[in-house]
Amino acid sequence: MDMSTNHQDDKAAKADREQLAAVRVAVDEVDEQIVSLIGRRERLIRIAGTLKADSAEVRAPGRVERVIEHVRATAEQKDIDVDLVEKTYRAMIDAFITLELEVYKASS
């Protein structure tokens, strides 16, 4: 068994662990930014929920599809996985529609 190879493997594994730790810190920072933006979106949705005429206007499937088209185009321009962006947005929009319906019902 070659001890220098084993030592190099240990160094490489340590470097990988350090790099992974740095990536995780960066991901946590991005998550904090995303949460702040979700908070901003929530405030706007709460306002919108008080301005809608009925629950159909809250659900607004046409608007949902326009938002999806917009974020897909934005993702494509930025060379980001458009399917990932769409799936993320559909889940987020679904949660926001639920919130907006609650706001709408409470303000009606």
C-alpha cells in the first residue's frame, strides 16, 4: 500500500469537505435572500387579496400562466433550468393562492 496515495486521498477528501461547507454557507445566504423576497411577495399578495372582486379573480388561471411564461423566459435568458423554475413557481403560486383566498374571504 502506497502511503503517499492514502495521504493525498485524505487531503482531497478534506478539501472536498471544506468546499462543501463553503457551498452550504452560500446556499444558506441565498435562502435568506429568498425568504426576504417571499416576505415581500406575501405583503403584496395580502394587499391584492383585499382588492379582488371574487375568488375566481384570486385563482386567476390566466394570470398564473402569464407569470409562468414570464419566469420561464427570464430563466431562459439567464441560462437557468426553466423546468426547475416553473416547478418552483407553481408550488409557490399555489401556496400564495391559498393565502390570498384566506385574505379575500376575511376582507369580504
